[in-house]
Amino acid sequence: MPSVYEIITEKIIKQLESGVAPWRKPWTSQTPANLITQKEYRGLNVFTLASQGFPSRFWLTFNQATKLGGRIRRGERSSPVIFWNVGEEEETTTQDGTKENSRPFLLRYYSVFNLSQTEGIDIPASLLQETRTNDPIETCEQIVTNMPNPPAFEQSDIAWYSPSNDVVGMPARGLFHSSEEFYATEFHELAHSSGHAKRLHRENFDNPVSFGSESYSKEELIAEMTAAMLCGIAGIEQRILENSAAYLKTWIARLKSDSRLLVSAASQAQKAADFIQGKLARQEGERQPVGVDDIKGDPSLTNTLQRHRFVGHKCISA
């Protein structure tokens, strides 16, 4: 009887052979806006607010939250919103006696909180236009929890893994189109982290790689197959398999002809999936694993994967 790994791998290969399905970003990133005025923030504020990865696009001040009968949760930190304060027009005289009219511009800021940082605010869903809740999936949560020696996590506006810091960045679950796509993306990033020297120490993982190179593409292939396998184990493979296959084919097209690639990548993916589930002890290779200090000391490795962010089922250059 074929294993889950074999079933998922076979499905992916068949879809790869049938053509590329349109890839789509599995989460949304709407322009930040003030909850009360419904006006979108502009300029630098768009980037400083959206880049934090909060599940809601809406922000409000402390006083606005209070007026709505709510409160800011204990321990939450505010974010600055900058604006230009334009003063009254003034008449000035230059050194040569010429009179000029001008307005003083002073850069100011005020503090806001994301709606998800508040409690007790009752706003109609029609006003929020944010109906997704994306409840946790127990089987997926258990897989993530069982991973031994996991990387650190931080909230971000995109999904990525930084090997130099051993940190996974993820958007909030509510930003994804579905819970299934959130976990598929999280599994992908955890698969990358499994190759770290203090885990499986995957071959070539600690060597400098360039975007689009064969070793880089193979690592992406391993991560995506691992994610597909874990989704199969969690019982959510049907919801994300089309995206997965489309993503894989774009990378396979970059690789040199190698009939053993899929078999090799699937084998590495199985080890990664086993490790993440806590079924595999840390693998000791023939080489002495490099330490964190060694990784930090290699600028080519420190910067490489940070420049290339893993966005859901796609990798982009940061």
C-alpha cells in the first residue's frame, strides 16, 4: 500500500505533466485605513503599517478606541503615523527686501493601534469588509507543535525563512484566503528551516547559492514537496495541491535535465516531513555541522536567502 508521501508525490508529478495552473498569492494585503474615517493612509505610512502583518487593515488611536467603548489590550505597542502639519501663511522679507508668502511645514506623528490589538469594539462586518476568520486546524497545529527544536517565529507582511537568524516570518492567519493555505505556507517555511545545520543539515544548504541556480531551485523543490506531504498527512491536500503543482513546475523549468531530481527531492522532502513531525532524530552528517557563529560569519550565506524571500508558494527577490 503506497504511503502518504508516495501518493502526494505521484499526484504532484501528474499535475506537473498536465500543465501549469495559474499561481496566486495565498493571502491579501489591503491598504491600511483608519477605522473611523475609513480613509486610507498614504505615503510612508502605507509601508510602515502594512509591513507589520496584522490581520486587520484598520487602525485607530487610543482615544478612538475608547470612544467606541473598547480598549487596547495590555502589552500592545502602538505604531506611528506621520503627517505634515501645515501652518498659516506668513509673509516674510528676504535679505534683499523682497517680500514672500510661505507656509511652514512641520513633520508630526501620532500613535495608532491595529484593530486586532483592541478589545470590546463592536463594529458591523459590513463596515469592516473583513469576514475571514480562518480558524485553526487541529491536525495542522499538532504538526507544527511536534517539530523538535523549531525556529523562532515573527509576524511579517510576507512569508520567509532567514537561515542566518533561524527565523520564520509569517503573515497573520486571517490574511490568507483560507486556513489551508496558511498552513501550506507555514509548512513550506518550516521545511526550509529543517535544512539548517542544527537540524537535518541538508546538503548544500549551508553553501552560498544564487537565485535561480540548480541548488537553490532544488531547495525550493524540497520545501514545496515537504509542504505537500504535510498537507496530505493533515488531510488538507485537496485544497492546496493545484497551487503547489503550479509552483513546482515554474522551478523545474529552471533546472537542467536531471531524471533523478524528483526522486532525490522527494527523498529529502520525506526526511524533512518526518523531522517536522518529530519522527526523526537530528541527522549527523559525515561533515561536522557548522555552528550558528560560523553561519553568521559567512556574509555570502547570511545575506543570500534574506535577499530572496519565500512568499507562500513562490520565491521573490527581496
